[in-house]
Amino acid sequence: MLQKPEIFIEYWINNLGRALNKVSDKKLHKYGITSSQAAVLYQLWSKEGLTQKEIQESLNLTAASVSGHVETLLSKELIYRQQDNEDYRCKRLYLTEKGKELRMCSLETIREIEDALSVGFSEEEKVIFTIWLKKVYNNIKAINT
């Protein structure tokens, strides 16, 4: 007998991911960015001067995905590229003033979503759930190596 997909963790994680991206994209639309583009910006808000490769590894994305996001962010004048002073083959990414200004708005949006996601959870449950999500993420990463 074929089992229903609803009994599998993967089913719920996939649905959750799609739903979360849809909500995030809708909320970030007013700032002219998507959740995927915001993920790249978050990396640069944490540490400017990263390479595309560093962002790719940090976000666990393909080179093509990061390249597309970077090109879009460049065209929107939210970031710029600059050649590394020590290694001329390397180009680093930096935020423009316009890109820096989006930080607080985007973080506010994330807090709104985070609050909505955690309705009905105690602080302890949120901590435990986050630990479980990290375990699942590390398990998935282990499959890919």
C-alpha cells in the first residue's frame, strides 16, 4: 500500500519552505527585493567584502544561483563589485548606501515573519525547534557530501 506523503518529514519541510518563501517575497516586494536576494544582502550586512564563492558556500547555493542574485542586486544598485587589493583575480562585493538602507526594513520584515511563525510556541519550544531544524539541516548536508 502506498503511503501518503503527509507522513514524511520531507513533505512538510518542502511545503514549509515554499510557503515561507512566498510570504517573505510578498512582504519584501515593497522594497523591490525577493527573499533570495535578501539572503545575499544579509551576508553582506554581516560582513562586507565577501566573494561570490563565500556567499555561495555560506548559503549552500549553486554558483549560478548566487551569480544571478548578484547580477540583479548590481542592476538595482544595492551592491557593487570591487577588485581585491591583494589578489587582482578576486572581486569582492560591497553594499551601496541604497543597499545599507534596506537593512533595517528587511530585518523588521523578518521579525514580523518570525513572530507569525512562532505563535503558540513558548520560548523553550522555539529554542528546541531551532535545534531540531539545525539537526535536520546538518543531516541533509551530510547526504550531499
